[in-house]
Amino acid sequence: MLLDLSQLNAFADYFVIATVDNIRQARAIVDALGEKVRTLGGKMDSEGDAEGGWLLVDAGRGVFVHLFSLES
């Protein structure tokens, strides 16, 4: 799901909310996203723990990605 927050909020333009099937998939998504962000000259930060069921990725440029496990 993509939420456009550009008109509501000063710190974020978009939230991407996704469900992952397993820990490996979450890590693969974070790795691929990090490669893409670096390719575009940006910097990415992440918080949370895939084993805990939730990861937050700050992809820069006002884009935040929330990855949830099926259980969460």
C-alpha cells in the first residue's frame, strides 16, 4: 500500500506499507532497496528487526517503507 502524505506531514511524503512472507524476504527487500538508494546517490537507514516482525526503512527523499511479517 502506498500512502501519499505530502499534503499532511512535513517529515514524510510517502509511506510504503508491505507484508513479507518471511525474514529472508524482508532482508532481501531491504538489501535491494539499499542498493537502489545508493545508486541514486542517497543514503538509507533502517530500524527494527525482521525477526520481531517489523522493519522501518528511511529510503530518503521523504519515503519511508514499513515491512511487516504476516503475524504482525
